[in-house]
Amino acid sequence: MKSLAAFASTAVLALSATAFSTAVYALDVEAAKGLAEQNNCMQCHSLRKDKDGPSFMKTAEKYKGKAGAVDEVIKHMTLGKDVKLADGTSEKHKIAKTMPANDKAQLKNLAEYVLSIQPK
């Protein structure tokens, strides 16, 4: 009887740990949308149509299946490199800001969100 209770306790703990770890690594769409809004990303980008910058869907297509895609999108959001606009002019890409500053988890979540956009 004791071994059955110990087994049940272990199983519950294992399932709880699995559920917790999955939740920790899951894409938080609402947080990503909020960060995009705070940084005015949608001023130049949209989900599925190009504006001054490429749509998130176009970025997702560009990096689909490529190793290091998340890191490349994060670099683009954080380095302030020159970008060419739709009208042919160029400007420095705005650096994404997080609270606390340079929060890697928030930047990764936003990059994963950008890369998750698919055609309807």
C-alpha cells in the first residue's frame, strides 16, 4: 500500500513538473502583442501585409526551417541596423525596449511570435 501511495505521489509530481515546464516555454501571444505595441512595431509592420517594413508573415517565411531564426530576429530588433523602407529611403531600425531592460525572455517571445505568423 505504501509503494502505491509513493508511486501516485511521484506520478503527480512528474505530471506537475511537465505541465509547468511546458507553460514556461510556451509562446505568450498576448505578451508578445503587448511588447510589439509598446515598441510601436505595428507602425512599420503588420501581421500579413507589407508596410514600410515587411509583414511578420514575410519574415516568418524568410526564416522558415532555418537554424538560428529566433536569434536573427532578435538581432534585428536589438542592434539598430540600417533598414531600407518601402519608399527606397533608409533609417536605423528602432531598438526594441523591454522592462526590465534587455530582457532576453521577452525578446525571444516576441521573435517567436513574429516567426509564428502564417497565412490565414
